[in-house]
Amino acid sequence: MKAIHADPKEIRKIFSDKYIIPEYQRPYSWEIEHCDKLWEDFISFYDSKDSEEERYFLGNMVIHPQGDSFVVIDGQQRLTTLILLIKNLHSKAGTVKALEECLKIKDPLTSELTDKLRVNSYVLEEDKKHLYDIIFNNGDRTPDCNLKTNYTYLGKKVEEWWKEKGSSGNELNELILTLLDQVVMLPIHCGSEDDALTIFETINNRGMSLTDADIFKAKLHSYAQEEKDEFIDDWKELENHEWLFRVFMHINRAKEGDYGKEIALRTYFTFSHNNRLSDWKSVMNSLKLINEIEYNWAANSEINILWNILYTYPNQYWNYPLYVYLHKYGELKKDEFYLPEKYINDFTSIIEYTLKYFFIKGVVYNSVNAVKDTVFRVCVAIEKENNYFEEYEKNVANDYEEFEKRIINNQNGRYTKGLILLSAYLNPKQNKDNYANFLDNTYHIEHILPKKWNNYDGWNEELWEKNLNSLGNLIPLEYRLNISAKNEFFDRKKVEYRKSLVQDAIDLTDVYEWNPENWYIFQEEKQKRILEYFKL
């Protein structure tokens, strides 16, 4: 890291420099409450200060040089709001040139003020236009937006304060001087963008933090050059950008044969000599493909069912082998994801193996660290077209005995919901299309023996408490049916079970009463299904 330095500067000096708001920053986002806090803190300082030597610290800025300007990595929301306040004070004071010099750049030859602003935003063209209109036209042509709203709000606060002070010109001048010479910010000058981003991450202030996706967007935007509009259009079509990049990182790691320790997402994409974002079109094509799989791909019923069961898993590492495979063999056709038919059976096998591996490891170890290393090796094996099933098998073979013991003893932990869904899927009479449709809609896990204790059908409170959350007492059920069946007696519940798409629920309608003996039959049947399925 290059040398950095930080010296407090009064607002007058802060606004003697020029600033650039880079593309990856969020648009101006401060709400009225942020402006109100800034104003009230400033007025409180003004009212309580005892001398002209006192200083009020407004916050940090993280900046780095670019030409004759400074790029603002952190602090743009506060900086922009100060411009709105300064403009309002200038409108009220009229002839105070010091305020106008904070807003506009001087001509280097004539020292006359130009029509260029000291803060130049590259985030949104609209932000840039609106801020310009506010400074030069009092916002007459600016539509409703945060800039216009906050500018108007601060104008009202200035007007209210001025009237409270008896419309005193001296008081207004004193307020302006206090703002310019006694309010300070701390610009942290960094030698490069990478240094500035690193420093930014360590500072806690009132600003709105940049996400990893904000940084990646900026990098891709700069690489797009004359095709920036195309990039922006593509970016807007994506959802949950940060998650897409996380999946993409593991796809890249697999391509590079990297099954080592995972590093931070931002570090992987922005602090690497590999320049992994430079081929922006290739990156965007991958992100679009991942996005289409996640949100729009309609696979067959079996794949959809297994995928929905995996969604119940407490961590996301199961995604990565599946996406590595689909990224390698799938394609986008007319912006829709397509996996050729010849790969469907193979992908069904890998999603089955992935599910088996993760649930065995989850039930036995209940730790994300227990799955990571194998997942990374499986991802590389898929990309290199090696035997990825072998990677799963050799890392789970010694765990099956403990898994079996825990299933029999109802020690399912956080994995109960997934096991209940899987058990229902494994019912030999279950229609897969019906079940896939069921999982695509809202459902609950139904307690056959109600969660509220009732003394009936041969149960005592000890047995009820022990077996309430067992596999045998739980079934998946449509949300609307679950609401109707909730806490009812078994005969009344069966009326709702008959309407279900879930065969496990339908099977219960042939049972006369839900007593411990019938519970035991269902418990053993579900345990048998699960243990047979998980044998690798």
C-alpha cells in the first residue's frame, strides 16, 4: 500500500478542490432524516460554540487522485448534501462570493467563476443534470428526486432558522462563516484506487457503504468503454448481483484448477493480477447464464424437486458444483438457459450425489467447514471432466454409520425440513409432476400430532414431547391446507389431507386414528426410505 495521509480541512478548503463521483458509487441516496441530522448537528454546534477556535467534525472522506481532481470512494452522500446546503445559504445571502466559490470552479487565467461544478458525478447522468440545475437554476427544471427533495427541505430549514433569528443579516453571515471555517472533514488521501477501497472498508462512518457488486459494476463499466450503454442494459436485467458473482467466482476457480482456500469475493475479482473482469462481455454472459438458471430455468420434475430440497440446506455451498456443471455444458439461446438433452441424466446424477453428500455431512457434522474442501475438489473435477462422483464418495463413506444412527434417533437438527421433503418425494406412490408443482408453491411442514398438547389417541405428554418433531409425525402440506388442519383432531385433519398433492398426506387418510402404534409404522417407513436412498 502506498503512503496515505489525512489532515482535517475546513469546509472552505474542502471545496477548493475538484471531485469526481465514480460510476460504481450508488446514486445520491440520502433521505430527509439524514439531512435533518446534519442540519441539527450543525445548528447545535453553532448555538453552543464559545469561540472561533472550536471545530465541529463532520466526518471522513476517502479519496485518491485522478488528474487534477480527487475520486471520492467514501463520503459522496455527505459531500453532495453540503453542496445543497451551501447553495441554499448562497440563495439566502446573495452576495457571499465565498459560498459561490465552493460550488463553481474558477477559470485558471481570469479567476472568474465558470459554469463547471466542483463535484462531477459519473454515477447517473440524471444526478449530474439535476445537481447542475439546482446550482444554476434553483432546481426549476429538476423533477422530484432525492436531490430536489433534500434541497427544498434544507431551504426550509434555513428559512425557519433565519426567521427565528429575526431575519438578521449578521446572524446569517456568522452562520456562513461557522460552516466555512469551523466545520471540518477528514479527507483521507490514498495513493491509488485499490488503497482507497481497502481504507474505505475499515472506516465506520455515516455514509452508505459500497457493496462488492458496486465495485465490480464500476470495473466492468470502465472496461466496456464505447459499449457502456450495452453493459448497463445487461446489468439492469440481473438480480442479486453479489450472489451471481459468488457463483461465478467458484466457476472461475474450477476453470483455474483452484481447490485451495476460498478468499474474499472483492479480493478475488479486484486485487488479482489475473484481471478477471477485463473481458467484460464474457463476464456478463456468465452472469446472465447463472441468472437465467436461478430465476427462469424450468428443468424436469426430478431436478426441480431435488433443487428445491437443497434450498432448505443451511449454507449455499451445494450450489457451486451444480453451477459449474451447468455453466460448462449449458448455453443461452435467445437469452434463455438451455441444457442439451444428452446432459440431463448426468446432471440428475450430480444433483442427487450433491444432495446425499450434503445431508449426510450436515446431519453428522452440522458445520460448513465439513463440506468446503470436497466441494472445491468436485468443482475442479467437473470442469476437468474427471470423476467427480469419486470425490464425493471417498469423503463421505466413513460417515454413513453415524448418519444412520442419528436418523434412527431423530437427531436431524437443522436438516429436518429437507429430510421431510425428501421422504415425501421417495414415497413410491408419489406423482413427481404433482410434487414438483407442490414445491413451487407455498407450503408448510405439518405436525400430524399437533404442537399444542392434547390428551387423546393413546398419547401421554412424555411420548408427545419426544416424538412431536420426528420424521413420522411430520409431512409437507400446502399452506392453505395446513392453516385449515392446524391443531385440529386427526379426523378433521384427514379432510384436508385428502385434498393434497403430497402422497404422504393422502396415505394418512387410510389411518383410523393417529396413535403411537400408527406413528411408529410411518416413522419406520420414512427412516427406511431415507437410509436406503443415502447409501452411496
